[in-house]
Amino acid sequence: MHLLSAPWLLRNDSGFCFLSPPLFCFPCVFVSRLSVLELKRMVKSATGKSALLSYSWYGCFCGIGGRGTPVDATDRCCQRHDACYDGLLRHRCDAKRERYRYGWHGGGPVCYQGSWCAQLSCECDRSLALCLRRSLGTYRARYRFYPKHACRR
């Protein structure tokens, strides 16, 4: 196991991380060197918040999986992002694994030219980052680590 940036976040050699503050342990897939890292950086730059700590388990749709009704505008951003990735997956583009390049211009992320899959993966992430920025006023700490069983189908 390797200690990551937070003292309660570990990564083992099989690629899984475990978030374990007192009394909790959440398994999640840790995808390194893939588009997840670009998304993490993009969200941090757009919102000033850590993608992992602030959004990974927020509401019903942010993080892995999603169901029910979004709890607020922030959660709706994640719901739209899930739909964007699902749309790409139907065309055999796995946005979670597709590397892309982007930069910043005029205060927002700009996707650089790449394969169609890389370009659209970046656009999904760009839309999420900008949506999360617009929704900062609705972000509520009480929806962090929101129990998924509370999300209605």
C-alpha cells in the first residue's frame, strides 16, 4: 500500500484506494495516468475544490455510479456528466480511460485537438468543470459522503 496525499487515503498495487476516515471504508477504483487525472486538475482549477475530497461522494451522482434524483444543481452537473460518458461509451469511446490534452484560455478550459474520442471526453469533462463552477453557490457540505441508499430510483 502507498500513502497518497491525504493521510487516510491508501492505494494498493491492484489499483484500488480506500478512503477510511474513522468508522468508514469506501472502496473505489483508482485510475492513474488516465483522463481521471485531467478531470481532477480541471475541476480543481475551475472550482478551487479538490475533485476527490469535495465531489467524489457528493449527492446521488457525483463519483462512481448514480441513481435517483439529484440533490441539487451540483449533483445535476454530475448526472449530466454521467450521461455524457454513457453516450460516448455507446460509441465505443471509454472516456474514463481516454487521455486528452487541454489548456486554459479566457478563464476556462479549452480542449486541444486529438482523436474524436479524446476530444469528446475532454468536452464532457470541460462541461462538468464549468457546470460545477456555476453551481458553487449551491454546494452544501451535508451532501458530501451522501448515503447512496438515500437516493431514490
